[in-house]
Amino acid sequence: MRLALRDRLQVLQIPSVVHLVSFAGNPAPLQEEDIHAMQDCLSHGILVEPHPYLQVGRPAQVKGGPLQGLQGIIVRRKNKTRFILSFDLIKRSVAVEIDDVDLAPLP
């Protein structure tokens, strides 16, 4: 999707618009169901805060709690995230259930 600079400026002048969603500098359309999900949360007074995007199979680090600072791999996400911690010295891994808010993705 490409928007001319004039059209971008017109969209950004709409009072409720803050930014255009874009990838590599080009505007990108959001999926309709994602927009509705965000609107539903906001209209029901649900507290919504930005959070880093977490992906299954990617490394992450625990930000808080008794496991703070440990690094592992995200293997499942539903209501809670299953997080695999590996201990090289003893050649063992354990799976723990952890809230997404306690994780930060690693580069």
C-alpha cells in the first residue's frame, strides 16, 4: 500500500490519528479484527498498555519476580506463557508458566 505524501498529511490531520502504522516507511493496513479487538478493550474500560511483542521460539528474559534476569525460550502462549529455562552446567531444562508482562524479548 502506498500513500502520496499529501494523502499521509491529510490522514495525520484527523484529530484522533497519532501515527500511521508502517513497515520500511510504507503505510501498512491493520487487520479489521485487530482493530475491533483494540476498540472492544478500550470501550469496556480495560487497562491497555504497550508491551514488547513476544514470539514463540524466540529468546526472552524475565523482568521481575523470583526468576528475574534468567533467559530462556518462549514455547507456548495462551493465557500464560510456557517458558523454557536451560541450565548448561547440568544439561537440563525446565518449563515454567509465566505471565507475558514478566518477559522482555531479547535481540
